[in-house]
Amino acid sequence: MTRTLFLFFIALPTVLAAWAQPGSAQNLGSMGTGIFYGKIYDGTTQKGIEGATVQIVQNRYDSLTGKKRELILATQLSNKKGEFNIDHLPVTGNFKLKVTCIGYKPFDVKIAFDNDHKSADPHVSIKDLGNFKMFADATQLDNITVNANKPLLEMYLDKKVYNVEKDLNAAGGTATDVIKNIPGVLVDMDGNVTVRNAAPQIFVDGRPSSLTLEQIPSDQISSIELMTNPSAKYDAGVM
């Protein structure tokens, strides 16, 4: 039996303010934050490509294996003009920009921040990565069959729906592995999930669950819904 996993992000400014330590905002700012932006366009038509998957990855130390591995820091879909703007990134170290889109050849490039890309805020680094061309992949186009099926990612005004059953790479993993692919959701090396720098509430089939994400096999999940403004029926206190 497949399940639907719900991730709710609820902003609680009063609670957060009550628990904030003196000087915490200043300490956060001193760490710095980075923003990468750019544009993806068709190398033949010169038009922006909408819906390209843009990922920022970085090699991080994995405490479990004792080795470095690629960690996805952020994922975003390009807009109608082919533009992307990814923020809340660390400003130190080297990164890799990975771009994929159905019908196009994927590519990746090495990127990094430097001292020449400071904004008006001394704690924020902004870098224009420029324009990137993508070219049609004849191999993919020859094998494309159009079906009236659900897409991998559905965008609504109040939520995002990630249809796990459409992700061929999800087999054999856990809920944690799947959640890493959802734009706007971050998963650190220890498996902690954050949305907009806060931990979301996690429901399974509309109910609170005592299971951890690592305990839920990905092949038992039909879809994951990310809601930033859930309705009153999703009350963590309701059994």
C-alpha cells in the first residue's frame, strides 16, 4: 500500500522570537548568505526554457562513510523566461551548478562566490552566473511518448505535490532520499529536514506519524505534498 506524505511549514514568529537568544540575529548575519542567479535558454531558438531543474550541489563530509559526497543544497525550477534565483546558500567553498530538462542534454559547471560579488548588505554575496545554453537531445526526443499522466512535480497556489511514483530514481531509497528532490526543501547530512530555515511538521496519510523519514521506504510513498499554509484539519494534536 502506498502512502501520501505531507510536509507542513507553519510560520510561528511569536514562538521563534520568544526562543531567540540575544545576539542570534547578528551571529546569523555574520555567517553570510549567498545568492546565485542566471538564465537557461534554448541554444537554437534563443528562447528561455521554462521548467528546467536547477540544482546547487557541494561536496560535504559524510560522517557515516568518512568520505565526501555530493550534497544537494537547493533545487529550483526555471520560470517562464528561463530565469532562476537561488538564495540562502553558504558563501564559502566550491559548488556545482547542475541543470536538467526533458528533451535537452543535461550539463553542470563549477561555480563559486568571490569578494567581487558583495551586495549593499556586507553579509550577502550575490553572483550573476550569466546565461546558459541547452541543446535538444535527439536520443531523448526519439523516445518521448506523450501520455496524459501526472507530472513529477505539480505546483499549486497553496502547495507543491511531488509524485514519487513518477520518479524512477526513487526505488530502493527512503523518504529522506525522495524529499531531497523537492524544490524549497533542504536535507542536511544528518537527515534533518528544513523548509525556509524551519523544521516542518510531517504527516503520513493525513495523520501524525511516529515513524522517522528513514523508516519509510520510498516505494511505499505515492506522493509528497509540501504545504506552507495547511488547513485547520491538519492539527498535530488530532489523533
